[in-house]
Amino acid sequence: MSRAAKVYLVGAGPGDPELLTIKAVRAIAAADVLLLDDLVNREVLQHARPGVRVIEVGKRGGCQSTPQDFIERMMVAEARAGHCVVRLKGGDPFVFGRGGEECATLRAEGIAVEVVNGISSGLAAPSSIGVPLTHRQYSQGAVFITGHGKTAEHNPDWATLAKLDLTLVIYMGVARCAEIQAALLAGGKRADTPVAVVQSASGAAQAQLITTLGQLPGALAASGLGSPSIIVIGDVVRCAGALPAAIAAAA
């Protein structure tokens, strides 16, 4: 890969280091500087060359985070210094990874940027428990949504989403699950709609919960699951390997 002023936005996938793409491995191996997201499995650093500079720039909901503008200034400065810069992110850079913001900043500064896609947790989480996002019997599509927007005005329109006969895949929704549940029920979503919550998808610490929309806040609190988790809402959850009796009976 070129050592000219260039930044690679690389998706490290959901947690399992074997889910890295070959292109991601090559980018990591070429890096002079690795800006490392908090959710990236550190095992992927085995692909980095000796002497690479690793800078922790973790961002995780509910925790102290490195400011986004600081990260972007650092990428610009390191690239202008002639370094091969890799911004290594959990999941995919362009799926709730702020990759679009970073691309815009880098291009405005005249710095070339290349995106290396990774497997998003919104794909890995349901498949890890046997749940397809689409299914000819249950759902003809899926919607990827954030549990909260940048501002109140940018929050999802849950009333509209409740009326769609599609799988809802919610990122960063654990802290607001009661609010999301209430809005979906008010919008007409059935209380018996199956729901899966998967924490740390594909990683060694993966844990999951299968419940219904009506029981979601209480079941989630009792389970002890927290962030990072993906919430999957829809009849496709009936395909999961182990279903509670109430959901199995209704299938």
C-alpha cells in the first residue's frame, strides 16, 4: 500500500478476529500508525508490523470517549507527516462508525482516504444465534437503526418503523430500550413480537436474550446484558436455536 498521505478506515468486524477480511489484514500490516477503537479485539494486532505506533482512541456509549474532532485532527496530522494511517474500527466504518464524517474531513484537507469494509455487528449478532435478517416467511427486508440520534430532532421515527413489516436491527439501544419499546407499542407493533438481544456478538464474551417486545425492558434488566449489544425485533427471531416456550408455541 502507498506511503503517501493517505488514511485507511478499516472495519475490524464484530469481535471474532477470524472475521477480518484479507484486505483489512493487509492494511493493518502496512500501517505506521494504528488509531484503535475501543471495541476492536486486540488479537488483530498480531497482523501489525513491529514498531507500529498504536494509539487508543476508544469510543463507547456511556463512557468517556476521545473527542471526534481530536481523532480527525490526528489522522490529518499523521497522514501529512507521511505516515500510513489506519483508523481501525469495530464492525464497519460506514455503519454507525462515523466513517462518513471522517471521510469528509480528510477529503476537505486534501488527504486521500480508502474504506475497507468489515462485518457489522448488525449482521453478526443475529446470525450468531441462527437468526436471518430476511426470510421468505417472516420478513422481506431489514432496517438498521441507531437507538438514539445525535440530537433529539434526529432520533428515529419509531411510530413509522412500528408499521413496517421488516426486521428492526437496533444499534446502541440498550440504554433506551424502555423508551423504544413504548414508542413501538404505541405505533402498533404487537407486544408478542419476538426480540433478541445479543451482547458482544461473535466474541468470547457473547451473551444473548430472547424475549418479546412486551417483556423487553424487564427481561433485559433481569438478564444483566448491557452494551455493546444489538437488539433484533421481528418474527425472524423465531428462527433462533433456542426459543422460550411462549414464542415457540406461537411460531
